[in-house]
Amino acid sequence: MTTWTPSGSGPSPSWASACPCCRRRWGTPDQAPQSAALPLPSSDQRMGVMKPSTHPLSLHASLLTLLLALPASAGAAEAPQHLRLGYDVYVGGLKLGRMTLETDIKGEDYRVSVAAEAGDMLARLIKWSYTAEAEGAFGGVHGVAPLHFHSLRTLRDKSWDATLSYTAPYGARDTAVSFTQTPPPSPEDAGAVPLDQRPGTVDLLSAAAAISRHAEGGDCASRLPVYDGRRRYDVVMESRPGRHIEKSDYTVFEGDAIGCHVAIVPVAGFRPAGRGSQNFWTAAPDGKPRGFDLWVGRPMPGGPVVPVRLEAGELFFTHVVGHLAQVEVVPQQP
């Protein structure tokens, strides 16, 4: 296994994913320098009633998974087919945690998984973790035909186990999708997205797979319909100016990166943002889609395009940055 980590970083204790389909061990480099204070938790958060969908690292995990690493093309046989990427997330300069993305491509079939948990400091305030995995094939009207999506989210002593299942014909505009969760969602959440707005949608990880393959052409412009079991939205990508990124203690990447802007366009299931409750998954008071800036590049010559930096200024009323901190090429199993 080949691994790249930021200069000056070393290994930290690994952790095991709680998701049965993602049970692996992930290396975690030391924290980069911290320069600002973590925003104070709200009274609800201090009482332990933070909703899983609005947890800071959960939101950021969703942001980063909007564009994942996938092989350049089916014909690029020399490109790595199984990658493991580590991203460090900072809020206001303070490291919030580590998220790991893993992709495995076999022909036109894909499997994408994500695992995240809070860093040491945040873990003192709240015990939280998230794992998810999606499987499917490239093709169909949206570039991907998902078959199955599974996620497991834990918060203190509670957990939410969710599944999205798709039925044939896969990858079509009328592909049916069903959502199940343990414990069952509330009646309000279960009916938040009308039944006629669910067919033909994809899960978030499969949307990331489609967008990543599209970005290999050097253009971010694309639009994917997503249904996550609680919300229906479109992920809209637009091209932005590129930038040159220098390797540092924060990132393993060095080189030119393609600029993209990602916007989440609400369709159904988004609650109005109230006083003190604004976050990425609430409807903005001004009606404008929430978004963030993303840069993608190739950390390995001839390898795939992957996210290398993310910046968001619309979360937690402070600056959020995600860095590509680790790249591993996982050997193919015989």
C-alpha cells in the first residue's frame, strides 16, 4: 500500500468504522496547528439534543462527498482503481475531525464509502460518528445507476441506520427508490418529500461518483437530482477559476487545481431557517441556494481527479476549510 501524508505529520491511533459494510481501519495524521476557538455549542447541543443531520462534521462530510475520487476513465488501465483519501476539516482554524473516503472500481461498477468521526476536542463535547456506502454502475440518464445506499449515524447513545434501495430499470428517469430507517422516521420526516418527486433520483455518494467522472474532462458544470430519505435537492456544479496549491503541513497536494462552485438547490423537505438554527440543510431566508467552493486536482501523475480543497463561508457563521491530508493506493485483491 502506498501512502502520502502531509510533511511533518505522523500516525495517530486508528479507529474502526461502525458501519458493517465499511469496517476498516483508517490512519489519522497529527493535528495541524490550531489558530482559533471552536464556536460555542448551543443550549440544545449542550443538553445533547443536537439533531444528527445538523451536526457540524456530518454536514461537512456531506459537503466533501459531493465530489469524490474516481478513476479517470474506463480506458485508463494504469490509473489506481482502489483509493483511500483522508480529509482534515477545520472550522475557524480549529481541526474538527478527519473524514476518510474510499472508492473501488471494477469495470463499470463502483463502490464508494465514507467514514467520519469528531476530533479529540469535539469528542469531549459530543460522541458522534458517521459511515455510509453506495454501490452501483456507471451509465443511465444521470451518469450513474445506483443499486443500494446504506448509512449509520451515531450520536451519544443513539443511532440511525438508513437504507435507500433502487429497483429496475436502474438509472432511468422512473427508477423507483425506497427509504427505510431504524428507528423509523417521524411522520413529518417520512412525508417530507412527496412520492412523485422520488423516482429517478440518486443518493449523494452516487451523485459524487457521477460528478467526479464528469470533472475528468476539466469542466465542473453538471446537475444531479438527489434524494437522501429526508430531503430532495439538486446538486448544481459550476466552473470557477483554478488556483495553484502548495504542499504544506495541512495538505499533501501540490499543483494546479480546477475551480468549482457547488450549490444545493432545495426541492422538498427543507425546513425554514429559524433564529439560531441556520445550517446548510435549512432553507435560506433569502431563498438563495447555499453553496461552497471546491478545487479538484491530481495528487498523483496520471491518477484520478480528486477534491483537494474545500472552502465554505455559510456554515456556523465562520470559515470552514477541508484539506486533502492523505492519499493511499489500496492493492487490488486477487
